[in-house]
Amino acid sequence: MRLPRSNRLQALESYPFAVINEKVAELRARGIEPVDFGVGDPRTPTPEIVREECKTALDRHATSGYPPYKGSQPYREAVAAWVKRRFGVELDPETQITSTIGSKEGIFNFPLAYVNPGDVVLCPTPAYPPYVRGTQFAGGSCYFLPLLAENDFLPDLDAVPEAVARKAKILWLNYPNSPTGAVATLDFFKRTLEWGRERGILVVNDEAYSEISFQDEPHPSILQAGIEGALSFQSMSKRSAMTGWRIGWTAGDTDAVLAFREVKTNIDSGTPWFIQDAAIAALQDDAHVKAMVKEYRIKRDLLADTFVGIGLPDCRPAATIHFWQRVPEGMDGLTFAQRLVEPGVAVVGTPGAWISDPAPDGGNPGHSYVRFSLVPTIEETQTACARIKANASKLLA
Ligand SMILES: Cc1ncc(COP(=O)(O)O)c(C=O)c1O
């Protein structure tokens, strides 16, 4: 049966990923295996201590029962302990932390707590799509804040018209930032939180990559700037290679956490007990995180040195698993990505424009970029780098 899809679904724009996907399929048909930096799903195995804890927890929860919507008490306490240890911030697990089924679920559903039709949500661009999609599904509209190299990929809040700010309920931030790899300082968080408080706008930072940082100092959390009016979304996916386990949390402003819980009680029935227990084990161990960051750093440097070696700017990210490479002067990201998937090179990246929405001035901040996600192995990355070097003249022509 073919029913017309809802207006909401029909209104969504999809990007022409087919152009690159077709080329990748052609390569495979010719027996050429591309090195795929296109999809940001880490292939590192989940640490053994986490998998072992999950096996034991399965038996511990032999009689299942629905888990609490807000997350089990031990899980929320483990989150509070981790936030205290990592950021020095004291949170009440009863009222200031709630579990999510991965941060995508939380980010997408959160606007339902506050956004009415006609309300505005301030969204960065380029950015992780659920900030926009969650806003649209809640009936709100997005005002885009372009992340530009000249502003260190931070939003320019002075450029937001006061009339827009007055209608805004939420400001989404994402530092460390995907896809630009940019970082923020505690001072930036303090200034932004103050800006939000003055205007009655919740400042929400997606902190999925807070642990994947190549800086000497650990990356700050928005919660270090203050709890009132601030919220962080955290994820176990990248920190502990648990993308398939679907667990994260949101923490901060009491009213926002409680409002979000109210939304969630109508949508889902919590994260499985044994996954929460496994996440507790992951949060209590830092060694696996250090080892993973070391590997990402090697891949980041291999790629950065290769691009610099062929004459492109040094776009080495300060954090995250993403690499936002500026393409040759006068070329656009799509052209560069298409040249990279030609048979002699066979390297897959995502054209920046496909993951960026146009800014209020009409320009697309991703136009001159290609995103590479550092998910292939070190050996695969070396192969990709060798092919890029060998084909430099064709890529840059
Ligand atoms: C910026 C950002 N936030 C959140 C997520 C989603 O994390 P989770 O797996 O917890 O849903 C991703 C996943 O790629 C991401 O890139």
C-alpha cells in the first residue's frame, strides 16, 4: 500500500549522496576497495571490560522489568561521579541527570520539551543533523549560525538579530565540534551562557566528542560555566566505542532535565538494564579512552601531513574523529570529493556542502570543504595517503 507520506516527512530535504555512492559502487564492481572516510561510525571494538560486564549484567537482570525512564539509580550515580571527576561539577542524580538511548535520541526529542510552532532554535551550520530535524519535527524553525574558519568555527552571537533571539528557545552548541574539529574555551561557554540567560534561551552543548581531544588540557564542559540555563548531551558512543549500544545522558539545568523526562516518558521505556551496567564499567575506566585517542591522533597526523604535503592548508583538528579539509583554492568540495573517488585514488570523503545548511546570508559554509571521518584503520589510512600523494597532480589540476 502506498499512502502519501506525512507533510513532515515530505518536507525533509535529502542530499544527493547518490553521486558519491554510485562511484563507490562502481569501484567495488571493478574490484577496487575504496578507503572510506565517509561515514563516521568507529570500527574500534568496544573494550573487553565493557563487554564482559554486559554478559554478567544479563544474568543479574534475568527477570527484566522495564528500566526507569530516567535511567537506573546506579547509572545516574555513575554519571554524576564521572562528571565530578572529569569536570569538577557536582550534579544531583535525582533531578539533574537523565539517561538517553544514545545522544541522537535525546538531541532529536529535546525540542519537544520547549518548542512551539513559530519558535526559533539557533542551530550551527555545518552540524550534526538532529539539531535541525528535531526542531523541524517539533514545529519550530531554525536560524542558522555559520561556523567559519575566520571565527575559529565558533558562532557569532552578535550577528543574531534581537528579533530572532527573542523568539529563540534553544541555542545548540557542539564543542568539541563535528565536523570542523574545533574546540571551545571555558570563557566562551561562560560568555555564551550569560548571553542565553539574558535572553531566556537554553544553551545546550552536545559533548559527544569531549573525550576525543588532542589538546594538552582536557576539553571543558558547558556545565563548568554554570548549571542554570545550561545542558549537556553526552554519549558513550565515541568515548568508549559503543555506537551500537545506544546509551548516553543529558545533564544540567533541573527544569530542562525534568521537562525532558516528561517528554521521554511518552516516547520510550528507557535503556536496557544490562547496557546501563556496561556503561557504568566504561565510565570507570579511562585507559581504553587514552589508547583510542592515541590511534585517532596517528590517523589525523597521517592525513594532515599528506594534505599539507600536496599543498593544501593544514586543517588538523584539535579534537573529534572528524577532519574538515579546505579544498584547493577555486575548487568546491564536491569536485574534490569526486576526484578522490576516481579509480586511481579511491578515497571516500563527504562534500562539506552536503552536511551544511545555508547561512542567513545565503552562503553555504561547507562549500569549500570535504569531511573525512577517521574511522579506517591506521594501515588503511596509510594506503589512502599514499594514493593521494601519488595522484596529487590529478587531484589539484
Ligand atoms: C556531534 C554528534 N553528536 C551526537 C552523535 C550521536 O551520538 P550517539 O551515538 O550517542 O547517538 C554523533 C554521532 O555521530 C555526533 O557526531
